Amino acid sequence: MEYEEAKQLIVEKLTKKLKTKSKFYFNDLSKILGLKPREAKKIVNRLIQDQVLEYWSSGSTSMYGLPGTGKQASAEHEE
Amino acid sequence: MAKHATPLLDQLESGPWPSFVLDDLLGVLELSYKHGRTHWKHGGIVGVFGYGGGVIGRYCDQPEMFPGVAHFHTMRVAQPGGKYYTTEYLKNICDLWEFRGSGVTNMHGSTGDIIFIGTSTPQLEEVFYELTHTFGQDLGGSGSNLRTPSDCIGSSRCEYACYDTQAICYDLTQEYQDELHRPAFPYKFKFKFDGCPNGCVAAIARSDISFVGTWKDDIKIDQEAVAGYVGGEFAPNAGAHSGRDWGAFDIEKEVTGLCPTNCMKYENGKLLINTKECTRCMHCINVMPRALHIGDDRGCSMLVGAKAPILDGAQMSSLLVPFIKVEEPYDEIKEVIENIWDWWMEEGKNRERLGELIKRQGFQKLLEMTNIKPVPQHVQEPRHNPYIFWNEDEVEGGWDRDINEFRKYHQR
């Protein structure tokens, strides 16, 4: 899968789900891409580097999201 | 005068080593004691650029009351092999943390990293830059990735080490940098390296893949030294239990009688060991280190699936590879690791540890995915299920048959 195509697919699907979900497991992303985890990882890494996605971590579990979406712990009290 | 009154905690500050140093930190704790619940929250998008782990966001939910700890992020710093440090290095990283963080550290966290406790978001990149550029020091793992691999001191100081734990720990850390820093696993994953079955890093109890040193040939016996122990010339356990008088050393009661497989006996002043039955438990070697020594044909056993009791209780690792040579470039070992990862990344549910996947899909599935043939060492107990389920490829001719050929010999 081409990078640009993958990027569009991820952004589109994640934006669509934004009403209910702002953080996604790595598995969700590889399912969207329809790729094996190792292949998906290469693309997801690049999406992070290009700041299309950002990491979220609880300390024990990591997830991915579109930058600026969802409620972040630090921002809660600023609303 | 303290910033916050902390009557419930003042005792902590008495004595030569006051436990807490920050006013606001004490204040939060006092408030937690008063309310009976925590005022910390964790998790978030904080981190250093390009890394998905190494930083754990921590915030206080009373930032106006305790501005000094409104952000109090944790940073994990990868520990060196065997946790050896120079004093200069320790001074340097302490200075850095005092300057850029709270100055509070934890040496070490359960996974083994140096833990820097407490800094604010703008300091993260600064600390990371200094660590990597000035001290040649990387962050450790956190989140759904490979956690910082950890090892015992190995052959650097221990005569029991069956392989160079530090060499392989370093090699795999370098090889799997991407897995360490960019999370794409279902959950955390840990490697630990024990040089011998004494298990000083407790690999078997707390790592998804435990590497435990072992040997294939005979335990080396110095019969003269055995006689020395029997005669009371040498203290058993190298004098470790000399705090009280246990009476004269009794080799039958303290060594041969405690052998878990009854593979040894002491006869006519000679110690005999039946290597075939020995499980390398290390007990006899630990009691008589002058007389007994690990064999020369050394390597490690790979065990898989240990975890802590968060879900479904704690689990110890199960033996997967009974013996494997530990030699650079560790290709055979890496092949096993990567086959396991391919299976777990594909089949593991979110937040499911390898040990749980093995329980869910079966050890047999793991053997299949790693292309390892079943051997007696994989069998824990006789099977409970009397049925054998064959796969199509295990049966001659598969599931299809030629009905006309069959009818030639069998009437309807």
C-alpha cells in the first residue's frame, strides 16, 4: 500500500469514529490498513513522524490518535 | 516554615534520611491521607519526539493548591547491563535530574530502569537531549512495547554464569530498538537474562521470554573438596548461614537428601551424580561451591509467558527451548523471538500478555508457530483429554477420499 493512500485511509476512518473514540489500539490501525502488523508498523511509524498521528500512553498501554483530539489529562482543567 | 501543614506526615521527615523533600509533594500526600483517595492521574500524550515510550505522564488533580507538582512526569532511563555504574556517571545524571526534574529517583524500577520521578512537560526534551548527547544514555521502555531488557551480572563477577548475559542483553537491546521505542505490541513485553538457574533477576517469574543459563554435560566434581566439606574444613554455602550453630555438616541431609530428582548419592566417600536425571536446580552447587561446578557445555533455556497477577493470577514461564547455544550473532535465538512476536502481534488481543495468549490458544499452537518439535520437556503432566484431534495435513490422504475406489471393496 502506498503511504499517501494509507495516510488518507487512516485519517478518514479515525475522523469518522471521532464522535465515539479518540484513541486507537495499534491493532485497530493495522485492521484499517488491512496489513500484517509488521507492515502496518512501518506506515504507522511514518505517520507519527509526520505528526499525522500522535502517541498516547497510560504508562502500561499505548494507543494512537489524531493530534489534538480527545481529552488529555493535562487539558482537563483548562476547559 | 513548611508551605503546607502536614501533621500526618511529619514523622516521615524525622531521622537521618527524610523520606520526602518537596513541599508540594508532601502536601498532595497529606491531602490523599485526609481524603482517603489519590490526587494523581496518569497517562497522556507527553513524550519525547519519535519515542512512544520512556515517559509516563503524571498530573496532580489539585494543580492550584500544589503548583510545584501540577506536572510530575516519570522518565524511565535504560539501565546498563548488570547495573554497573561509575560514580561519575551517577553524579552526572543526579545533577541533571536535580536541575531539570524533582531530584527524586528510584533505583531501580521493577523492570530495572533508573526511574526519574517528577518533571514538567517542557523539561522532557531537555532531559532527553542531555541524556543522549552528553551521557550516551537512552530512555527505557514503557507502554505497549519491548521493555528495557534486564540481566544479572553474569560472567563479569559470577562463576555460575552459563553465558554472557550482558553481551546478549546489549545485543538484543540494540537489535530491537524499534520495538523498544515505538509501541506496536498488544501490551508490554519483557526479556530477562539469568546466567544460571539461581535466577538473580527472577526471569522465570516476570518476563515474557526468560533466558536461564544451563549446561548439558556433567556437574564437575572435586571429590577432595567434597571430603573437605564433609570433614568440616569448608563452611557450607560459603558461610552464608553461619549466623547460628546448625551442628556439623551432614551431606546426606543437606545435599543429597534435598536433591529434587534424587539424582545423587554419597557412597564410600564419593559423591555421584546421575546427570540424566539432574534438573540443574543449583542446590548442591550452592551448598558446596568449592567442590561442584557447572558443566562446560553451556547455553541457556528459553522459557515463555511469565506475568504478574493482574489478570487470572500470576504465571511462571513455561519451557519452550530446553537448550540453545548463546553465541553471537544469536541468530537462532532471534528466530524464536521473532516467530513468537509474529504470532502474538497477529493473534494477541489488546492488553493480552504472551502468557495469556498461550493459555487461550494452547502451548501446542505456540510450538506450531515457532516451528519447534514437541519434546518430553514440554510435557508437564499426562493429558486429561482422551481424544486426539488430527489436522488434515497430519492424516494420509487428508479428508478427501475417492468414493468409487471405496465402493469397489465395500458394499452399500
